[in-house]
Amino acid sequence: MTYHLEIRETAESKPIIDHLLSLKYVKLVKPERKSLSKAEIVEAVKKSEKSKSVSWAKAKKEIASWK
């Protein structure tokens, strides 16, 4: 039987993570960080704009502030 646990790394969770890693049959799998391409970001924003959840003007302002 396999279990999947998600535990955020915080100061409080560090001792339990260390304990779990000390067990014989426990392995740690780090999630892959997927970075989106510019085309994928534009596509996602356009989809959300169609659903009226985010406007394109607000999204452009937000993206400009990231730089």
C-alpha cells in the first residue's frame, strides 16, 4: 500500500519530516516546479478574461510589476 503525504516545510514540521525520512521505507519526492512560457501565460489570461475573472488590462499591470 502506498500513501501520499504533503507536508509543508516549516519550523514546526521539520522534526516530523526528519523522523519520516529516518524510516526505512519512506522516500521523499520533491515536486517539480513548472514554469509557464509566455504563450501559456497569455493563453491562461485570455481564458480567465473570457470568464470575466481577470481583465487583460489588470493582468498586464500585474505582470509589469513583476519585473
